[in-house]
Amino acid sequence: MSTTTYSVGEVSARTGFSVDTLRYYERLGLIEPVERSVGGRRMYRDEDVGWLDFVSCLRDTGMPIERMREFAELCRDGEHTVPERVDLLAAHGQRVEAEIEVLRTKLAAIRHKIEYYEGVLALRDGQGPDQGSTGQDGQQAGESSEEGRRA
Amino acid sequence: MSTTTYSVGEVSARTGFSVDTLRYYERLGLIEPVERSVGGRRMYRDEDVGWLDFVSCLRDTGMPIERMREFAELCRDGEHTVPERVDLLAAHGQRVEAEIEVLRTKLAAIRHKIEYYEGVLALRDGQGPDQGSTGQDGQQAGESSEEGRRA
DNA sequence: GCTTGACCTGGAGTCCGCTCCAGGTCGCAG
DNA sequence: CTGCGACCTGGAGCGGACTCCAGGTCAAGC
């Protein structure tokens, strides 16, 4: 069983992190110091890649680097930190859920606006073409009559 | 019908934008120059607040300021820009949907990890308390055997 | 009239998360 | 042995989105 390893470039391709970011994360202690070849080059193992995949979950869900670092530290500190890790992840999970909810709500408002615009277009195309290019549509005025208050 | 107006502080409280941010957005042309009192103070009207509510939808769904500015400009340029506005918003909507999808997927992976940890805890509490604090749990090693590859 | 707090301006400063750079090494192909 | 491309380091630079500051004005209450 030859323990295959990957260069930083390969890992970059696999994980989507840029080469610079991989080195940056390592400096920050977000990744354990990666094994090196004789010539000093990084040799990532499968576990490293697995960890990076998880880090990408954290990052892509908006966890700040500092908190990821804390989490990494907990992982390094041994199994007795598992409860804390759960707390940290669960708290993050809640934030992500809340974030998703915000996105859904606000996206709905955006879609609503699109529909309003499409209504405007349908109306315009249906009856008389282009009635005065500069109507009472000054940024907020025009459509606010339709949507006004309500985030 | 007295057209009520709001001070920058009131609008800040209502919209959630900080006072500084409100002024900043106005400077950038993201909001039309707001009406002023004799003494030079901003007096926001309901339409302004409505527009800000919509801006918060764009911002909170991650639209960069520059694109918001473009959108604001289209709104100012008159009704003939409605198709472009729709395009801009629709494109943004797609990105937001994609983003939500990413969040869901990655959140699922995080939950999976939490469950794994809870399994570890249940196991540990069930049979023999704390078996060696510094096991083979060096950051990625331990749990990678469980989750390994797969973002 | 005086105090106090909210407001004004232009510009500088901050924080985050990378990203780029210079100057040097490694190692494989030809 | 010579390229050449991928890699190394420490540190500087960048883009985005605010946030803060100094120094001044305004307006309502006492």
C-alpha cells in the first residue's frame, strides 16, 4: 500500500482552493503543517485532502477564518474536545440556516420585483409603444407605488 | 396629506443600514441625493425608504455594490431600461439560487459531521470513560477515516 | 443664551480574505 | 548540462464594504 501523496498544485485542482490559499491556510494553522519531500515540497495525503474538503464546507458556508482556526485547534487537541466541536458546528449550522432563510425571503422579494417589471412590459407592449421615456420612474418613485414599504 | 419625512437616524433604525452606510451609499450614487431641510439635513421620504428596503434585498443576497449602482442607474434612466433591469435581477436571482444550493449541500455535510461526533460521544459514554485523551485523532486523521473524500 | 445630542463633510483607517511579488530551489525532459 | 515549469519563503499589496474621525453646524429644551 503506497501512501499516495499530492503536490500543492494537485490539491489546489482537487479542492478548489488556490495554491496561495492552501499555503496561507497552513501558515494560519488552519491546516496542520503538511509533510514535505526531501526537497522541501508539500506532499498532501488523502487525510489532508479530506480535511480540506471539510474546511471548504465551513468556508463556503461563511465561517470566518478565525473560527475555522479554533475548530482546527479543537481537532488537534484530542478527542475530549468533541463536545466543543459539536457546539461550534451546531452554532454555525444555525447561522447557516438563518442565512438560507434570509436568502429565500429576500430572493422572493426580488422575484416579486421582476414580476412587477414583466407586468409593466406586458402592459407597455400591449397598448401603445413607449409612452414618454422619462416618466415618473425616477429610481424609487415609479415602482414604489407598487411595492413601497416591506423589505 | 403631510408628506412625512425621516431623519437619517430614523431611516437607519428602520432599514438596518448604519447611518454611515446610508451616507456612503448616497455618495456612491446608490441612492438618489436625498432631499434636505433648510439646515442641510437629510429628509427621507417613504419612497426613499422603500428603495432602501429593496437595496437591502440586493445587498443581503450578496450583490456587489457596483452592480447595485448599475441597477440604480438603470432605474434613474427611465422606463426603457426595464428589460435590462429584469435581466440584471434575473441573473442575480440565479446566482442566489445557486448560492442557496451550495449552502444546503455544505450544511448537510456539516450536519453529517455533527452526527458522526455524536456517535463518537454516545459510544464513548456507553463503554468505558475516556480512553486516552490523545488518541489518533490528530485533526484530520481520526474522522477522515469516516468521512474522507467527498466535499 | 447655553447645553446637548443628532447631524453635516471629506477623507483616512480598518478588517477580511486572499493574491501577488521577488528572488531563489527542485527535478524531470531532452 | 540546460531548460523549464512547478515549487519554496516572507512580506507587500489589493478590493470590497464599511467605519471612524476631526472639526463644524443645527435645533430643541431649560
